[in-house]
Amino acid sequence: MRNLKFSFFILVLSTFTACDNESGSEKVDFDREAFLVNMADNVIQPSIEDFASKAEGLTVATNSFNINLSLESLNVLRDELKESWLSYQHLAFVHVGPVSNVNLRDRVNIFPTKTDVIEENINSQNYVLGSAANVAAKGFPALDYLLFGTADSDEQILAYFGDPDSGENRLQYLSDVVEDIQTTSNLISEGWPDYRSTFVGNTGTDVGSGTSLLVNEYNFQFDIRIKNAKIGFPSGGNPRTGGVLSPENVEGYYSGWSGELAEKAVESSIAVFKGEHFNSSEDGLGLDDYLDALDAKDRNDASLSIAIISQSRAALEEMEKIEAPYSEVASTEGSQLVEVYNALQTVIPLIKVDMTSALSVSITFQDNDGD
């Protein structure tokens, strides 16, 4: 009888040990809190700080350009725009807390930009950048147009801003767009310290938890903003386009930076997935470690984390083969961009189905893409 009671006790103890009370899934040897702390302190916060620094540089360069319209000040401003835009690509992958609250993606990177709305705003001087009507008339794409697309040469662009009749209004709009980016950056920087404890403290995998937020935003950025918006829609690679090409819809259309921006986005996806410290080669606890602790496999019964990284790198390699601006490449049916789209598409089932299933996380956004 005593042995029977002891065996029953061991059985009950084993049941509680094998079960994760927070998620209801099998308990594994993985510290979710340590994972969230690494993401918070070594990935998200320094990414926010870098974006803030770049936004400040953009503001300073804009002020200098307004004071002194010259080819030198124009090039400095363009350089600062590029640095800010590249910094954004990383921050967009950790679109949580204050980053999400200000809706960073929609506030600074809706493309293609609406040039007619921009010019109407400039002419009327009656606009509110925060209104729904101007969501595609601000941010980095608007600056891309203003600094690269308003004329055919640098000298003509300087003349555009120096025009005796409209130049002052154009400079004012330029300043207002940059100020909006700076304000957005400030709100994120100021909001993060208070949100951090909430983020790292919610160690479950339910909707609203730190892990769920990260996985959902990771999927949204990779699937909707990279695979579709940057590549699939302009190139006609996405089935929803019906094969129709729209090269004018690429990111960085006027500057020709589309390739660099897209490559930076995929590089950032890998770094965030691995929990790499921002601007460092140090590898902290990331989603890859979490999946490894779960012994998660892909549909070929291979390591899921390795499959995600290798397929993402394969897509990046396809991107690196393209030397011309994406707008030029996308103008050809069946272009290299379609190959990039297909390579990115192979990652989607891995992160959107296999990873979410392994982590017991639900996808909470809708895309109607048929993936």
C-alpha cells in the first residue's frame, strides 16, 4: 500500500513537472524571462536609441539645408536620410510597446508616397501630417521624393527649394516631415523605459505576451512589409497582382535605394531572430534558442531554427545578385525580383505555421494573402 501511494505521488509530480502552467504546453528547459530581457535590453532598446540618434542627425542636416541651400548640404541631408531609413529597417522588426503605440511603420514608411498630395499640401500650406489623408505623404518616402524626385538634376532640385515663389513653402514641408519623424522617435524613446517591465514580465505565450508580440510583429514585417510590399507587389511576383508590374511602387523609388533597404530588412530579420545584440556579433537568447529548446522541426524533420536562418540567407543571396535599382528590375516580367519573392515565400510557412505552432503562439493579424 505504501509503495502504491509513493508511485501515485511520483506520477502526480511528474505530471506537474512536465506541464508548463503558463502556456499549457510541454515544459522545456528554456528561460523565457531571460529571453525577453535579452530582447528588451540588447535588441529593442539599442535599436530605439540608434533610430533616435539617426533622427536627430536628420533634423540637424535639415536645419543646415534650410539655412544654406548647396550641393554639399543636400548630399549631407541625403546621407542622413539613408542612415535613418536603414536604422528603421531593424526597429520595424521589434514593433512592440511604444513603437507600436505610435504606429511607427505607418507613420514613417508608407510607400509609394503620394506626390500629388505632397505638392497640394505645399501649395495650400493647409495640412495636418497626422491625418489619415497624409499617411502616404510623409515619412521617409516623402523625403525620398522631395530630395530626389522633384527634378532631374541636383542643381534643379536646389532650384526647386530655392524658388522665390514656392521655395519657402517647400522647405517648410520638408522641415515638417522631418519634425514628425523626430517627434515619433522621441515618443518611442520616452515610452520604452516604462514599458520594459511590462514586456519582460509577461512571460506567457498568450495574446499580448512579450513572446506573442515579438512573433506576430516578426511575421508581419517579414511577410507583409518585406515579401509583399518591397518585392512581391512591385515585381508582379505576388499572385494577387495578376502578374501586373508596378516598378514605381518600390521602396526608395526616387533615390534608387530599394535594394539596400530590402537587404538591410532581411539582415535585420536574421539578427532579431537570433537575438543578436544590436550592432554587435554577440549572440544572445533569441527565437532560435527557444525553438531549439523545444526541439522544433520543419516539415523535413530538420532543425526549424536552422531552416529559418538558412532560407532567409538564401533569399538575401538572391537579393545581393541584383545590382540595379529595384524599379528598373521590376519593369521586366519574370525578373530577378520574382526569384527573390519566391525565396522569401519559402520562409513564410516556417515562421508563420511551424514556428507559431511550436511556440503555441497565435497569429493575430490578417493579410488575406493565401499563405
